[in-house]
Amino acid sequence: MSKIIVITGPTATGKSALGIRLAREIDGEIISADSMQVYKYMDIGTAKPTQEEMFGITHHMIDIIPPWEDYSVARYTEDASKCINDVLSRGKQPILLGGTGLYIDSLLKGRSFLARADISLRRKLEEEYNKSGGEAMMSKLREVDAKSAAKLHINDKKRIIRALETYMTTGVSISKHDEESKNLPPRYDPVKIALMLSDRNALYFRIDNRVGEMLTRGLENEVRSLLDMGVSRSNTAMQAIGYKEISDAIINGSDIDTAAEKIKMESRRYAKRQLTWLRRDSEINWLFPEHAQDSDEFLKKLMELINETK
């Protein structure tokens, strides 16, 4: 099984800089694990590293689709695994870098995903739901996937339709697929490193500073450009923290400074969710930047941790 290094952690902990430094040290390449860095034209608000900051290190899974196209964890695992296999085939070390926990876990565990959505069928099911109601659609679901139906509420339109769509498209129920997927062996053998600051307030200070820097660099203009391209607020890309708040302010004619404060608040909440996700993983090795006197010592600690867990 192929060894892969994972560097993750909450937003604004310095993952990108450390991952690039490590890649330079061990002849590695970066595979981004950020659900929003996949989108083109979204540089400032997603904190993509600049070409100068990359120091010539190859980055995969960045700028791969337009912002008006929706992306999913299923597509990510398919695309990222191809990148990792390519890096391995050339004798280099893949470094999975980012803070989207669902993407990382799904990729490492080798989760199998069902066929991509049948948009035409989904729209027909949505029309049927709107016409017949949740109870009628739930009854229909019970006939083909009783386990899924038992977990859902009749008002959960999205999941009821998805469960029906899945069965009608593949002949396999979502509940059966999920059970089989959980039993799959992991795809890769990871060394997982998570960055965190001992002082939570110090992390929040970093987050607030980052938001301020994004606005100074032109986040508002970046969002305006996306809106001018025709990117809708309903698109997945525009739901990203920073883009959602600024686009709402632009469209509603409200105060950008107020939007900025909301971005800071939502970013802090996101960091809390990331921590909750990571703390459930017993394989995580935590690394604290403030425990090192300088970047060289920090890199040394990282290398020691990687070698210990290999």
C-alpha cells in the first residue's frame, strides 16, 4: 500500500507554507484537499498560494473547474486519486494538503461512490415530490430502500429524492452501497499531521488578520468579477465563506465592513468544526507551530514525526 503524507488542520494554521517547505525537502508534490481551491478565478478568498509562494513545487487539484460548475466529494476522490497515482509513478512523494476533512477521509479510505447524478431524473422526482408531497414519496422509497426511509423525515426532500434517484439509476439502494463501501480496505497508508495553535484565541487572531488581508488584496473585486461572469449565489462556489457574505452585501447594497465581520465569525465557526472533525481521528499526530523557535526547527519536528510514524 502506498504511503502518503497528510498535512491538515483548521484554517489559518500555516498548512500551505509548511506543506510547500516539506515538498522542497523531500522531493514531493502537493495534492490540494481544499473543496474551494478547485475553482478557477477564486484565488484571494480561498487563500491559494501564489506562484512565488509555491517555490516551483507542483500543485494538483487547484484551478481545475469553472466556478459555475458544481463539484462533489465523489469527483474529488476520483480526480485526486489519479493525481496521487501519477506522482507515485514518477517516484515522488505525494503530500495531501488542506482542511476539507470529508475530502481527505473519503480519498484515504478508498470510498466507492455511486454514479453521477441523473439531472433529468432528479428534476422529474422533484416535480413529483412538489405535486404528491413528502409522504407519498417516502412511501415510494420504502418499497425499494426501507433502511434509508427509516432514517429520513418526510420533509427531507433532498435526501428522499437522492435515495430514489440512486436506486432508479443504479438498481442499488444507498443504504446497501454505504454498507459495502464501509467494508472496503483503505486505498492509501497515510501519515497524518494536523497543525493547531495551543491558544485558541491566537488562532482566532490569525483568522481575523487573514480576512483583513483578503479584503486588502481585493476580495470584493474578486467576488464582483464572479458575479459579472454569471456565477449565481446558488452555485456551490459562491457558498464558500467570504464569497457568500460579500456577494450578499454587493447584491443587497449593504455594508462591506459588516460583511467582513460576518466572514470572520463564520471562519472561526468553521475552524471549530474542523477541529471537531479532526479530533475524532485517533491516527492524527498534532503539531504546534509555537513549540518551535523558528521555521527550521519546526520542519525538523515535522520530519521526525513523519519518520516515527512511517
